[in-house]
Amino acid sequence: MSMPGERLQEARKRYFETAREAAAALNLSPFTYHQYENGNRQFSRHAPRFAEFFRVDLQWLLTGKGAMKKKGAGLDVPILGAVGAGSSIQPFDDTPSTVEIGRIAFPDPDTVAAVICKGDSGYPRFQDGEIIIYYVRPVSPREVVNTTAIVETSDGRRLIKQPRSQPGTNLFTLESFNAPPEHDVELLSANRIHSIVLP
């Protein structure tokens, strides 16, 4: 039977070619994450997060028992190429003979919800009226520092922002694409964003 680190590596390879890429997506040190995969460090405390992130069954990840893919684990969609957003155009097509370059996983319906974006402070990445799909399980604001997330402030606002740590404090600076930064903000929680859907 395989070891936990080997199963973690197997799960990771479904979505990321290298451990470094997975570590960056998980906001972990590449060295630390690599130790989890090569068996030099136990990851049982992080196993629920890894199982959810890589969309595998927690029991399988920890013990090797049962099926790798968790029940009801959403939908995997092939990535068939790239499309240009500037002067460079990448050819691609969606014929059956097209070679996949990767896959993207859509989450289970019971793990996500949606909100409608209002306002233009996130423009051009987020536009007024777009639907934002987000993970309903809240995380600590520290887990989404330097990434775009839905955050809840202590005064009851819910915003799409990029939280930045303020050294020596429990406060954050909130940044967005098209608005001045807001300093000294207390955050209660955050939710990771999965995707954007056009209305």
C-alpha cells in the first residue's frame, strides 16, 4: 500500500505538474509542501484542506482505503489551449482530437454559493453584474493575504478585495484594481473565490 505522501503526490498531479505550483496555489512554502509529499513531514492536520483542494476522499488520502475521488466530486473539464488577450493569439479548437494540456475542476454544489458583483472598484477583473462563485466555508483572512477574495469587515461590509497584512497589527490594507487602498481594516472572515460567471 502506498504511503500518505505518495497519495498526496498522486492527488496533486491531477491538477499541478510540480509540487512548487501546488504549494503556491495553497499559499504554502514549497519546501514545506515538498516535505509532505516525500514523507519527511506528517500532514494529518492539513489533510482535510488538501483533500478538499485536490478533490479526493479524505479517508483515501490518510489511509489509502476506499476510492481516491471523493463521492460527488464535481466535474473535471479539459483545458484545450490558450486564447490571446492582447496582440498574441494562441490557436486552439475543441475537436475530439485536441490534446488536453490540463484539467480544471468544478466544485460540488454544496461547497459553493454565488453573489452578484456590484460597483466598479474591481474593474477590469470584476465587472458590475457578474456572478462570483465562491467557497462557502470561510477561512481566516490571513489565508487569503495577497490574493483576491471576498472579505467581511468588522463593520459588516462584504467586499471583493486583496487583503495585505499590516506588520505588527491584526489589521489589513484592502486593495482593489480601480479604487484607492483602504487602510487599518479589521476583518472577521474571508471566502475564497472559485470563478466568475457572466450574467
